Amino acid sequence: HTEIAGLAVSHPHADHYGGAEWWLTNWRVKRFVDSGYEGRAQTDGYRKLRALAKSRGAEYRTAHAGQKLDWDKDLDIEVLAPPKEFLELQSDPKKISDHGLLNGNSIVLRVQHGANVFIFPGDAYGMGQRFILTNGLFHQIDEGIVDVRYRGIADQRRSFEALNRQEQ
């Protein structure tokens, strides 16, 4: 293979986009996807990464809940979060930190290949997961949940598990 169909960055924290510069510099990346967020806490470093993607020929796209990413005929990629209007943009920084604002507006992807379904939650804990749970998007996570204890889904595991039991 000589190219990457798409590179999605969940949110503009360096631990989530740190390797993207290498991929963009060393491989042909056809599409660069992020949420398009430009509000509070956005960094110049991340803006430079977007500019690099565009300068290297990647098509830049924003992704929001309800959209599909058409990267490969064998993959069904659906965006579960964030909403186009972003969550808590006008929140008091004393109540929702800049860090939490970016995490909560992470891109969450549901990727299906055949019978295999993968959820890529970024760091969408708290408000990001509440958005998925309260907007009827949970039914799209119709298989068992793998709990990876770092951040993200593990924080709302009981909520997801309870909802999964209700829907069965």
C-alpha cells in the first residue's frame, strides 16, 4: 500500500494527534478528518497540523454525529459524536475546563468490517458520552462492549451496560 484512505483525529490534544505529522509527511493521506473545532483551547500546534494536511494534498473534512465516512467499500464508518453545534461551548471555564471541553467534543467513530464492530471513543467521557446515550445513538453499538480502562468509555461503563441490557 502506498496511501492511507483517511486519518481521523479525535480531538486536538497532542496525545491524540502526536503521530499524525509523521503519517502526513511520510505517506500519502487522501483525507484528513477532524471535528472542525476552533473554539476555546484550540492550539496553534493543531492548526499547523491541519495546514500540513492540506499542503500535503489531503482533502480536509469535518465530521459530526450522523455522518458517514466513505473510505473503503468494506468499511461502514459512522460518526457518533460530536454534534455539529458542539457541546458546552458557552460553558463557564470554572465548571468545564478547556481540557474537558476538547475531550467531551471528541470524534467518536463506529467502524464496522463484516460482523466486526469497533468503537473509537477518543476521550469522549462525560458530556460526549451523555450525548450518545441521550440522542438515540447507542443502538448503533449493538454488540458487547469491550471495556478498555484508560479513559473514554470506561468512565460511563455502567450507563452503557444498563442501556445495553434494556435494549436486549
